[in-house]
Amino acid sequence: MKSSKQISHCQICNNKKLKSILFLGYLPPVNNFKKINHEIEEQPSYPAELFFCKRCKLVQLSTVVDQKILFPFEYPYTSSTTKILRENFAELHNTIKSKFNFTKKDLIIDIGSNDGNLLSNFKKDFRVFGVTPEKIGNIAIQRGIPTLIKYFNFKTAKYILKKFGKAKIITATNVFAHMDKLKEIINSVKFCLESEGIFVTESHYLIPLLRDIQYDTVYHEHLRYYSLTSLNYLFKKNNLEIFDAKEIPTHGGSIRVFCSRIGKYPVSAKIKKIYQYEKKFLNDKYLDNFSSRVVSSKLNLLTILSNIKNKEKNSFISGISAPSRSATLINYVGLDENIIKSIYEIKGSHKIGCYMPGTKIPVIEETEKLLKKENYLILFSWHIAKELIKNLRKRGFKGKFIIPLPKPKIVK
């Protein structure tokens, strides 16, 4: 059985005439962390190319990698360790509670529930149920959140319906762009959703990706890069309607969308304004310039790192935090253990004691003692640079920061 397949048509509208807008080469799965004492062996890499569909305006990855490779049982990501996500889910809970007339008898299902970060906000006000394929789902169970450790599909949907009944709310935060077999996913959501129910998705937003050249968010877990325009096309095709949307700060810029069956809720006036704003980016001229901006950014970062290594022989460069996006940046730019000495992760991270995918750069636990010895720290979670810099200064780091995107620079 092949571990990947190349797309030949648009995942939303089946258009076969797709425009290539960026090729990052062959990248390893971004969560394929190998233990430091693990024997060096072959690691698979897959082409990472972005295509644009002029009909529905979807940007999509060229290659679909088997979900069991991308989201294995041992998947290391835990959403609760990220402050901005905790705050975002608390805010989403407050929004739903204040805007909609739901009761404690109503069911909320979270697709890709991970360690229960989102549902922990809802369990006092709703019946909750999570679906996630990773063993990290056991953490949610320990927190009192019923969780099915399976992939979400129509078979899973039938199980949920039989055991719990229909849901008033279904959420899919930072997973709706990850799942293959899109038609089955939407049909499964509709199958589980009450007639007055709402489907809430949060996905990395295409517009800041293009505007801020966030090429580091391109990896095989992300099959699709949504604009509100492409989401509208998708939902309308499936007899659903977007009635509200909001740009949110998670992952360097995401879009939160509320949708329902057609005509169930009044459509917000700001929807049209967002469609109009997106036109500036969803055209050949802007997209043709995108690839050259990515290359320039890569070369500028390499120049900064080269100058440090050549002119400051006794200085060391380490990284801080190892989000999924860092693996794309490291492999595309061509960084290795000779350039980046190590990468720090906070205590408790499942990535500590491993090599970064595709490299021998070790991930180690962040301590104040080690931070004080560093000369340079490259911020791989650059989208929250202000927060990171403030916290790291408090922890005693006195060196300089390297911000790799969108315009690479050194911050003293």
C-alpha cells in the first residue's frame, strides 16, 4: 500500500486545472521525532508543493500522506501546553455561551480533541465528547472528558449518534484542513448535527500565510489552506451556510467560522467585507510574487546565520520551541546540528530527548541555567515573538534573538 498519493484535481470542486504557486522540496513528516539514542535510519520525505484552484480559490498541498503516518498513535503534540490556544478556547467558550441559547443537556463534539484542551472549557455547561486518534486522548479521559481514540469518519459518527444522540455543536479546531476524504467528513458532521446545530471550524488562514510569507506552515498535515471564499464554496456545495467568521491569532493567523444548515441563523454583515478583502490576494499577480518572496526570506535568514557563524566564532545559536512549523523551516532552509546547536522545549514536552525531523538537532528541556549560557536564540514560534522575548528575558536570557519570518532579523 502506498504511503502517499498525488492530487490530480481540486479537493473542493474537482477542477483539474491547478496552478502551482510554491514548491518547498521534499519534507519529512513534521512530527516524526526519533529518540536521540535511536539508530540512524532512512526517514521518508514527501513533496511539498502548493496549488491554487482558480474556480473555488482553494490553496492545497500536492501530496496526501497516509494519516497513520502523520497522526500515529504516539503523536507528540499536546495543545494544552500552548498558552495562546488555552486562551483561544476559553474565548470560544465564552462566545458560544453568550451568543447561543444552549443548555446543559446539549452535546458538544470536538473532532481532533487531543488532550481535551477545548472541551475542558465546556464540560460544566454541556455534555462533551471528544474524538482523537492519538494516545494523548487518554489525558482527556483522565480529566473527565469522554473521548473516543479513533479517527473521525462516518463509522465513528454512527457510533456517536447511537451512544450520545445528535450534537448541538461540533467543533474542528486546527484539524478541518488536515483530514482527507473531505466529503465523508462533512457528511459525517451533518449526520451528527441537530437541525439547529452549529459547526465551528478554526483553520490556519490563507491570507496571513500569503501576506506574511508563512511558508513554515506548509507541511503534510495541512492538506488545505482556506480563505473564507473557498470555505464558502465548500459549505454551499454541501448545503451549509457560513453565518459568522472571525480572524483569530492562533498559529500566526487563523480563521474561525460558524456555519449551519442554510437559513438557520442571520448572516453577519462583516462576511461580505471579508470576501472583498480577500480578492486582493486571490489573483495571479499576487500569487506569482509569493514564491519569490519566500526565496528571498530564506536567503536573508541564511545570510544572518552565516554572518554569525563566520564573524563570531565563539557564539552559539540554539532554537526555542519546536512547533510543527519549525520542522518545515529547518528542512527547507537547510539547517542542521552544525548551525543550530539544540532546540529548547518546555518541561513535559514529548519532543524532549528527540531529534528534529530530518536532522540530528536535539530537542532538550528548557532551563534557566542553560538559557543564560546562550548567545543567540532563534524563535521558531516567531508569530508570538513579543510574548516569548518577554518571558525569556525574565528567565535570564541576555543574548540576542533571531526572528526568522517574515523578514529575518536580529533583536537585541
